[in-house]
Amino acid sequence: MNLSFAGCGFHGIYHFGVISCLQRHGKNIMKDIRGYGGASAGSLVAALLATSTPLEHDLQFSTELATKVRRYFLGALNPSFNLMQHLDDGLQRFLPQDAHKRANGKLYVSVSRFPQCENSIVSQFASRDDLIQVLLASCYIPIYGGTKVPIYKGEKLFDGGFSDNLPVFETGKTIRVSPFCGDFDICPEDKHSYKLFTAELVKNMNVVVNFQNMERGFQALFPPSKNDLQKIYKHGYNDALKFLGIFVSK
């Protein structure tokens, strides 16, 4: 089996809740996971799992980064705030020195070619810096992440979510995780919401268009309060519990 995490900006805290639940209650499933995939924020979470990086400090870093962004007028769009530099600092601090060796053939990062918006999946990394550059490229949103487009092996790359926001593996079952309500294995249900319609906004992302998802989309770029982030984390944990119940019953 494989695990794939959707790009979702600061709603990536949801993924941490899912992982926490799976590591605690789904050990048999986690033992069978062979590949980790993701785009944008999802690729960062996938990288932590693929490299066996402890998640506690990364969760704290994500929460603190969201708090910093909230202090700035216009958040990450403020010219004096360098989001990509903060992400780079976090990856440099937390990823182990042999992260690229651990990730090779195990981590699959979705990136988009600039400006064609053609998708590419990167799964081989020559060095730790190589790995970090690919992850940063997968997270780069033009303008929002600054004006400097990342370059990897001579190609300009940007957020993988624009071309494939939730990579599905060619072999084996892919457990798809998304903080947006939609056609995924682990996601919110929004049972009592008013559903406008369902649409595939990007490849592999068949989401419900409703007001809750619209709010989540806004919060992905402009993070909510610390208390709301904790609620998102718990939501991910509880949704993973529901998935485990369904999985076991099958």
C-alpha cells in the first residue's frame, strides 16, 4: 500500500492528525506502506514519513509558522515575509543528513513545470540539498511564495498541486488523504453542509464545492488561529479513526 497527501497549505496540520492516528491505531497498515506521495504541503508530510523523521517538532514548527504569518498584514503575501526561506530553514533543521538516501524510491513528489503547468513526479534524489530543492519547488506558489521561481536541474518548477495535487501510485492501493471534503479515503464528510456541486479542480482531486471547502481553501493560504489549527488536527485524527473502522470491516 501507499500513502498520498493532498497539497493544502496551512491545512497540512490535518495530515499530522491523520498520521498521529495511523501510527497509534493503524500500525498494521503503516507497516505495509511502501511509498509516500504528495504535492505542496502534502509532499513535506510525505517526506517526513519517508525519511522516518520524528513528527513532534515539525508539528510545532508548522503551528509556529502559521502564527508568524498571522502577524503580518496580508500574511505570506507581505513583501517583508519570506515564506520559502522559513520552509527552507525548517527542512534544513529537521531532515536527517541521509534524508535523500532514505527517500530514494520511497518518496514521490509532485511538481509542475513552469510555465507549461505540466506535471512531473520526482522520486530520486542525488543529495540532501537535492531533496530539499524539490520539496521547496513543490510548495512554491507564484507571487504568494515570492517572485523567484525555483530551478531544479535546469528546469523552472512550481507547486505540484497545480498539475496533480494528489499523486496516485501505479501499483498497489493508494490511501488518499485530503483535508477537503470529496472523493478520498480519509477526508472530512461535511454531512450537514449545503453541497453546491462536485468537481475535479485538478488531477486526482474530486472535491465537493461547498462553503466549508471554500473556507478551507482560504485558510490554506491565510492560516486560522492556533485554536482552530488544533481543531483541524483533531479532525484529521478523527477522520483517520473512521477510515480504520471502515478498513477493518472490509
